[in-house]
Amino acid sequence: MDHMADAHRTDLMTITRYVLNEQSKRPESRGDLTILLNHIVFGCKFVCSSVSKAGLAKLLGLAGETNVQGEEQKKLDVLSNDVFIKALTSSGRTCILVSEENEEAIFVEPSNRGKYCVVFDPLDGSSNIDCGVSIGTIFGIYLVQDVDNPTLDDVLRSGREMLVAGYCMYGSSCTLVLSTGGGVNGFTLDPSLGEFILTYPDIKIPKKGKIYSINEGNARNWDEPTKKYVEKCKFPPDGSSPKSLRYIGSMVADVHRTLLYGGIFMYPGDKKSPSGKLRVLYEVFPMSFLMEHAGGQAFTGKQQALDLVPKKIHERSPVFLGSYDDVDEVKALYAAEENGA
Ligand code: AHM
Ligand code: MG
């Protein structure tokens, strides 16, 4: 983990080396995904550098625009979106981009097109920017079905068809967590090298955790299973110790902690917002993909989150994700409700 402890180590696993190793396991691969991921990594480094300089560069404050969901955009959101759109289109490997910040999907010009579709939230948790709390970028990658004829159906697909998912957290350090369909690996940016180094190999989420994470301020609007589950976290009926509550309000940071320490992160639907708040394509799917590949699970209240098939690119869904056993408890409460218990 502490690669910097040994200044003489020369066998560091950089993210480029890791992705190339993965590529070599697929002889048919022509390196397109490697190039695309390199461009995403560049976008993350750029945003990381901008986030850390935000105060200095007077980037804080409103950009005077409103995004699709009617929320105020901050300057860093706008900048991050521009950075990722440029990084992705210039890779020459993308054909459709869906960003939280753009109402419509972006179809890349035919001369610059490749075979991948990228869905992303360029800067999630932006309400936390001004107080220096961790924020992040979330992304997922699909393979287009017909390179010559990309359509919205290429991204309105089940999360199980995603090829790659990841996030980059801009926190006390810059950490990129990635799954290309095998395990889940975490890389930390070494600023002196300008490289992401493998620091969390083959992440496995603990089977059961001691932390629950939810916006308790919405409690009066929760449905019964959510109310019962949170009550169980606080007053376990078997007399065991209660779980601790941790809620940052920045999905990348809350999910990162959940992945490493175990436990459950929830953004349920409620009476006011039956579909919850989080967006299926670029928030729920990539995080659910990572959870499942790390041995955890993700549930919507009705089904495994990755089985959803969105009808609109900015669709929302409730989500309960994290340690396998903790999510199982939520599933049992929803099943009991359905059976009239
Ligand atoms: P954003 O995409 O506008 O930043 O909103 C998403 C964020 C997530 O990072 C976080 O999990 C959630 O909103 C917190 O919402 P709330 O403030 O309602 O608890
Ligand atoms: Mg977001």
C-alpha cells in the first residue's frame, strides 16, 4: 500500500501498465480500450489538479448556468464537463457520450468516432466543493452495437452490459477505482510522478459491515422497509451493537468508504421522490457494477440494480448498495412488505 515508503522500488504497477496487462489477456484486443482509459485518466488528473487549485484560481462560485436537473452549476462542474468531453472525443474511440451536465446525449462526429459509449458524471457531489469535502468523477463504458449506426439504445441498456466502471475521488489523495469486468482495483495518484499507482489491489468488500449511510433528514418520507432497516441498524433486535452512521453527502466518498470498510449506502425512493435522487446511468450503474465485482450487491427495492434497463438517459432510481449480507437484510424487508408482512 505505501509504495512511497521505499524510494528505491522500481516495479510500481502504474495504471497504464495494469491496463496493458489486462489488454494482453485478450489477444483479439487492439488497444482501443487502453487508449480510451488513458484519456479518462488524463481527465481525472486534470480535474484533480483543478479541484486542488480551485480556491487559488478563483474557480469557486456559480457559473451562472443551470443544468438539466435545474440545479445550479458551479464553475468546477462546467470545467470538469468540458475536460472530459474533450478528453473522450479526442481519444477517437468514442461514439456516444452521456454526461450529467448535458441534457442530450452527445454523438461524436463520424470522423472522430470509435466503438465505445461513455456515461459519466464529471463532478459528483458538487455541493461539497466550497467546503473542501471529497468529490469525484463517476464513469461507465459500453460497447456500441453497430459502429456505423450508433443510437440512444446503445446506452439505454442494462447495467450488466457495461464493460468497465470506475470513479475517481478527489480527496485527501486522488484515488481511482476501476473494474474492467474482473476484480476491482484502486490506484492512488503519486503527484511527484504524475502517475496512478496500484495501491488497493483486488478490493473485496467485507461480507457484513458496521456502518450505514443515508440522508436521515428525509426519514419522514421513507417507505416502510427503509424505516424498518434503519431502525434495525440503530436498535439491532438480536441485542448486538448498533451500526455507526456516516454520511458525507458525496456519493463517491460514501461509496469508497463502503467499499473499503463494508456496510451499506442508501439513497431510497421516498414519498416526495419515488425514484430517489441518483441517476441510473452514471451514478447507480457504475457504483453497483463495482460493488458486485467486489463481492457486494446493489438493490433498487425491487430488483438487483444492474438488471434495470433505463428508458431515459437521466433516469433516477432508488439504490441500496454495499456489503452482501447488509443488502440481503434490506431485500428481506422489501420481500416481507410485498408479501403483506
Ligand atoms: P449531484 O450529482 O448533483 O452532485 O448530486 C448527487 C449527490 C451524491 O453525490 C450524493 O450521494 C447525493 O447527491 C446526496 O444527496 P442529499 O444531499 O440529498 O443527501
Ligand atoms: Mg451526480
